[in-house]
Amino acid sequence: MSRLTLTTADNGRSFRMGAADEIVLRLPENPTTGYRWQIDRMGEALELTSDTYEPSPPLQPGSGGTREFRFRRVAPESARLELKNWQEWEGDRSISERFAVTVLD
């Protein structure tokens, strides 16, 4: 099993992955503003295994951090992964950023 770590620099790219490989997606986030990254679309070949947030040091009110999603490849087919950074209660009009990658078989 191999691990592929992605950041905002990988937005829009495509990657080849083997069976049971892992994607680690690290995106900057500041939840104190109400904006959070959320999965908008995930192909059936991927499974979310964790969703965590780590504040950046030093810990100060209003400071941001990193949202980390981990996905496992569960089927040998291509899949699209799309996320949005938004304030959920405001709906789609609040989307400030999007992130998308394609996992190729």
C-alpha cells in the first residue's frame, strides 16, 4: 500500500493509484470563521477513513490550521473527489474555494 499526500497545489490534477492505496489530503482551514472543508462529491472507488483538524501553533484565538482527510481506494476504477470550503448554514452561495482531483485506475 502506498500513500499519496495532496495539498492545495494539487487542485485539478489527476493521479494513478493502485488498489488499497491511501490519499492524505491536507487543506488550510480556519473554522473560527465558520468556513470548513466538506466533501462535495466522492466516487464510489474511494472511502473516507478519517477527517481531522489540527490547529497551527502557536494556539491563538482566530488562528487557523489544517483539515486532513484520509481516503482509501476500495475499487479498481477511476473516481473524482471534490470538496468545497463553505459555511454550511449559508449554503452554496458561501463557497469560498473548491478542490478537485481525479484518481485514475
